Amino acid sequence: MAQTPQRNRKILVTGGTGYIGSHTAVALQEQGFDVVIVDNLSNSHAGVVDRIAAITGARPGFHQFDLLDRERTVALLGAVPGLCGIIHFAAYKAVGESMKDPLLYYRNNLVSLMNILEGMRAHRIANLVFSSSCTVYGQPDELPVRETSPVKEAWSAYGSTKQISEEMIRFSVRAYGIRAIALRYFNPVGAHESARIGEFPRGIPNNLAPFITQTAIGLREELEVFGSDYQTPDGTAVRDFIHVVDLANAHVLAVARMIEGRTRSDFEVYNLGTGKGTSVLEAIRSFEKVSGRKLKYRLVGRRTGDIEQVWADASLANRELGWRAERGLDEMMESAWKWEQALAGERADERA
């Protein structure tokens, strides 16, 4: 990604110690932005701030609290000097969990966004990049899915919160004079090349890649593959896997686009994906190839809320943001495995 000097431009990253948030914080700092993180650490670790600093040589500001606290959220947005934009990641994101406890997802994901928007309105902060999702499309009638594809009935409470969030942002943009870009991304995989940050969920992983790597390293007995009877080439679900570093770079380009006044409208939406559908079994085979490990897995029934297949048409982001996914599936899996091995090494050092 081309260097865009942005010294003294401060960005608030909510959920910035999480998986995508931490990689985006690194990418922002590497492009010269000053970063302030707010996170409640419900699915991340405070030590990620140190890891970001070790990669970039600059320690981001950090505030630990829950964005459901309206007064504290609004106050923070007014207390950060020179704040010129917000990238909002903080949300619950597990499809299966959202079907078991939908109200948990509606309360957390929608109220936190509402508090952010109220803070932006109160303190006249103009620019918001929103972490959206391909789940807003439901199960598309045609593939690849485009930004103009119909937003159909959500298949999960998580997807529903992303649909409603986009509508909240759309009407807030019209009413309050702010600008926003919603990035609808597909399935992030992989880790930073340094192996200092990566996907590090608390408890049992909900995403495929950490379950694969934790099974390979011996933390999990086996991997469960949800669904083997889909109408796909090998019967397993098909997704558009995208390297998390590519994804992080898109957020930097999006916030710079708004700050520099290059948007074509006050609310823009972009798909972020590779444009290639990959089945779960293909992802497993890629991991086995790059790691040299044979993975123990078992085919089980479909998981409630999962769609059959989806992949992106990202040509609009290619054209308007100047962004393109550069890393392939093998590179995603190899970096995820190096990250898992690095974590295993750290655990061994702690035991020594």
C-alpha cells in the first residue's frame, strides 16, 4: 500500500485489540496516523497493545471500557484532541452464538453504534468507517454478490444487526452532516507477517481458521465441519476468504478517502473480498499443504444461521478505493499457522 503521510491525524479504533482491529491499528500507524483504541476486552487481550507497539514502534492510546456506557463513550469522543475519524469494529460477531442469544447481539451491536453516532453528533466528528459484513446479503440469488445486490432477509441475528446498523448510519448521515463508509467484508483469515498479532479468541473459536490451527497444534481434539450436504462441489459451505492484512489496508484507504474529501457521496458501501469462492474442505487442504500437518476433522450437521455459499465482486473497491486483495489462500493459512506456532512458543516459555 502506497505511503500516505498523515502525521497528527488521530483515528479512534473501537474494538482495536480484536482481530481485525489490531491489524488495522498497525496499518494505520504504519501510514502515519495516530491511533487511539477503545475496547472492553470481552474477546481480546490487553497485551495486544504491547504487540502493536512492538510491530510499529509506536504505542497507541488505550481506553478499556464498554461502549454500551453512553456517557463515557460520548465523553471520550470529546476528550481526544484532533480526532478526525472513527473506525468502528466493536461488536459481537459469531453467527451461531447470535442465534442462541439474539437479544445479546441486538443490545450490544446496536446500542454501542448508537452511542458512537451520538458522540459524533455532539462533538462534530465527521468521518466513520463501519465494519459491516457480507451477511447483510443473506443468501444471494446471484454470485458474485455486488453492492447493488438486494439486501435480503438476514439468516442470523448477527447479520440482522449489520443490516440495521447500516440503516442507522444511513439516516444519521442525512440528519447530522457526517460521512460514512461501510465496508462489507467476507471471511478474514491469517495473521500479520511478524506473527506478533493474529486471531486470538477467548474460549472456543467461532471462526474456521483458529479452529483449524488450534486443532493442528493440539489444543482441540478435532475440527467440526458444519454441513456436508450443501449444493456445492464438495458439499461443504463456500466462502470468500480474505487475508486480514489486505482487509486492514482497505480501512486505511477508506478513512483517508473521507479525510481527504474524495468521497462521491456522504455514505458509501464497498465489498471487500478476493472474488473467489473456496469451500471449507478446500481451506482445510490448503492448511494441510502449507503446514505439513494432517488435520483431524469430522463432518457434522449444518449450523443454524449459516448460508450455503457467497463470494464477492470487489470491483467497486478496486476502482474507487484503489484497493485489491493481494494475498492468496495458502498465504493466509501459512500466516495463521505461524501465528499459532508463535503462541505455542510463548506458552512454552511461560511454563519454563
